[in-house]
Amino acid sequence: MSSKIVHATKMAWVLDPQEPMLGPVADGGMIVARVSPGCWGAMITPDYPSGHEVTHPIAVEGAEVGDAVALMIRKVTVLALATTSGTDTFVDENYLGDPFVAKRCPRCGEINPKTYVEGIGEGAIKCVKCNVSVTPFHLDNGYTMLFSNDRSIGVTVPPAQAEEIARQAAHFSAIPSGSCQYSSNLIAKGDMPGVLARVCPMIGNIGSCPAVALPSSHNAGDFGSFLINAPHKYAVSEEDLLKRTDGHMDINEVREGAILIVPVKTACAGIYVGDVHAMMGDGEIAGHTTDVSAEVILEVKLIKKLNIDGPILLPRVEDLPAQARLYTAEEKAQAGKLTAGYGFDACVDAYPVQVIGSGVNLNIATINGLERMAALTGLTLAEIKNRATITGSVEIGRLPGVVQITTLLPASILKARGLLELCQQHYG
């Protein structure tokens, strides 16, 4: 029996369609998720095979393969008091093929060994068997950011304060009770103190369960490519990777007030969420940003038989590219006057849509997004390129390979695909 409200506190590292799901949540119901931080905490926890810890997938009542689920992001509340992040390099002897997935003890060779914490700093996490450091990442330039009480701003701290925070790492991270990760604050980095940043929380990894088991951090075309013919148990083929759902987008417009439409590629959808960031610029150029624990509230709406390959995003109005914003009454009137003397009408009833593309690099991701937009609309690839050029844009979600293809689409196309009412409700 479905519930109108499902509380998600159980965590997952691997998204496996064969595993039982939580829920189900009713169509029109709510998911209230208490999520742990994304990258660095999971990255320095060798026990588990992923660079992310996300909520266990939640079933949606009535969702079948070929459907889609609209996720209205109603609330994103930062809970963490502080977080540690920065740029990374790999510690070669501490992983097999992929440091996010197959973390390895350099002494006994065990993959994803059980560990314990001794002290603070990058060497604090050690193999239970060998008592040696097993962290597969080195933080080249790192910072610890402290947040204001109202979580409106963050300021990076000097090394001494970073060490103080590290001694109470889990407290400052507000690690949820269902989490298994170590706090990134254990690293105790303060390489660039005094930097002020505005808090604008966004969700880096949110979507539906892929149709093949994937580490949650690799549910995307760029990160997922690391799994192709990999030397560990989570290796996939190129064909398997097509079963991804691109939940790991790291798109900063995926935030409170936006609507994300995700594909259903396995029975009951399996909605999950995690990897909330306190702030992030386009591209996530450092490779990582301010991962925080948070509470996320999602409203769920089932869309039957939409048959999309990847996510569709309806951003907040202020997050839209200028060319893709709704036409004003004055602009519509001017278009009417301009075309009246020539015997044709302008398409003034149009709404902005973003289709997500991913791939091993930005060029391939862009092609993927354009092809997905063409499949959604029934228009030719050439026409989609033209429309995105004059009524939209291509934006970088994350390097090396996640993009948003934005364009204004005629209401007639959106109506045929069952998306017009949702767009009208969202944009007015």
C-alpha cells in the first residue's frame, strides 16, 4: 500500500534495480529525505564502492518502464555546520582501476577494506587488518568552510580552526544516523582561509534507479565511462551504460523551486537523492564543491508513457538563459504586427525546456543532449540545433561531460508529449 509521505533515511552506495525499494510513495505524494554529504565523505570511506552515499531508491506507485516521474523540489535545507572540500589527486597504490569504486589497502590488497579512524588528517583512516592509511585521494588544495547559523553564507577557516572542526568532524557535518561515511571534516584542511561565499543549495545527484547496478556516483555518461571493462566487480559494457538514468548531474539549477523529470528504466522507478552542495558554479571546475548534509522535500508526479532516455529540467525563471525566457505581452504584440502583413503567424505560445545530455566529454554530452531533445520533440536534429541557438543555449553542468540543452518549445509539441500542463503550472 502506498503512502502520501515517505521518509527516506536509509542510505545506499550502489543503485541496484534488483534490490527491494523503499515505499512506495503515492502519485502526488511527498518524499522527505535526510541526506548525507556527497563526495569527499564517501571518497575517504574505503569500506564502500562509490564516491557518493545517497538515499535508498524509493518506489513510485504505478510507475512502469517507459513512464517518467516529475520531481517538484519543494525544499532544500542545509543542515551541516561546516564542510571540507577541494581539488584531488589519486593515491595510486590505494585503488584498483577506479579510486571512487575499488578502494584498496596498499598492504593486504583487500578491495573496500573495513577501516577505522585514528586522529585527524588525510592519514587518519586506516585498514582494520593492517593499520595503514587507505585513503585513495590526496586533497591538493583544500578548504574547510564554516556556515552561518541561518545557512546563508559560508566562510573558509584558517588551519587551526580546521583542526578544531576536525576533532568534532561528524558533529559539524551533521552526519545523519543512517549514514556509514566518515566526515570530510576529518581531513582538517585550511589552505585558503577567509573566502566568503553565498549559500545557494543545489542537488548534485537525484533521479531514478538505472536498469543495471551502478555505483551511485557513476550514474552518468562521464563518470559511468570509467566502469566500461573496468578491472573490478562493477565493470559494465558500453551497452550496459545506456541503461543509466543520469542522476549524477551536478547542475546548479537543480535546486529548490525547480522541477526535474526523470526516466523510468526499471519497475517502480526507484527515486533517490543525495550529494547536496551548499553552492557550486557552472562546471564544478574544481571537481568537487561544498558537500553538505541536508533535508530535501520532493513532490512526486507520475507521467505515463513519456519514454525519455534522460532527465528533463524545468528551472526556476531566474535560472533560465535570457533567450529562453517566456515572451512578454509586448513581445507577442510586436510579433503579431510584424507577421500580420505577410500572412503568417509567429509561434508565441512557447515554454522553456532543458534536456540533460552526458558523455565522456562535453562534445559527446552535447550530441547526446541534442539527440534526446530531438527524440522528445519529434523535430530533426538540425532544427533542434537552430532552435537552441536562437531561443536557448548549451550550458555546462559538470566537467568533463554533463550539459543542458535549452530551447523554447511550442505549446503544441509539449501538449502532444503530455508536458504542457506541467510547464504552464511552473511558468505561469
